[in-house]
Amino acid sequence: MKIYQVKSSPYPGTNYKEVYQKASYTYSKLRRKSKRRPYVRSAYFNKEKIFLSLFWEHLYEKLNYRDKTRRVKYFLCAIELIENSKFDPESKENVDKKSEILHRFAGKTKDNKMFFVQIKEDKRTEEKWLMSVFPVQK
């Protein structure tokens, strides 16, 4: 799997509240561009829409603030990777739901930190959702 180099770096900070404010600001700018569901267009999927609201729902389910902070830090990097990367992701059928395909893109920040972006695709409707963003554990 090829790794896409993004130009942005993760949000600074260790406190969930300060990192969340920066990510929320970025998300609200994207939300204002659309009248309905917020999305970004993906270079890999031929400029198809990748909807963003599932990411926030998935994040709110997490109970551990350290894990939430670790994921939210890479939100801007994930948006840039989705918009610009044309590298093939690692794709596989969801073992829990056969009607879904999970695509995992690999990225590297400006300061050489690896992260993954996971996108869920519904086979029936062909809608794509940003599901999760997380750094690689060392």
C-alpha cells in the first residue's frame, strides 16, 4: 500500500477540549459549504462525495478521552488525504455486514507521523462515509 504525504500536520495539544475546538472549526467550515450533509470530494473515487457526519457519531461513542483526542488531532490531515490521494487503499468486505466495503488509506503527516483513514462504502447505495481516523501505534 502506498502512503500519501499530506502537507498539514496534526492539531497541536494534548487536551481533548482544545484539539476538538480546532477540529470543530474545520468541520463547521466544511458544513457551511453544503445545504444538507457535509462532505468532501475524493480524488481516488473520481470526485465522489465522502460524507463526514458518521466520523463525529463514531467519535462520540468513544468513552476514553485520550483515544478521542488522538483521533481528532488528525481530522485536518484526513480531509486533505481524502481530497488529494489517488493511491489505492486496502479494501475489504466488512465481516459484520456483507453489504459494506471498508477502504483504508495510509497517510503521513509533515512531521512523518503515520495515520490511517477508514472509509465505509455501502454496496447498495454506493454512498461513502468517513468512518475513522487514527494514528499508527508504535
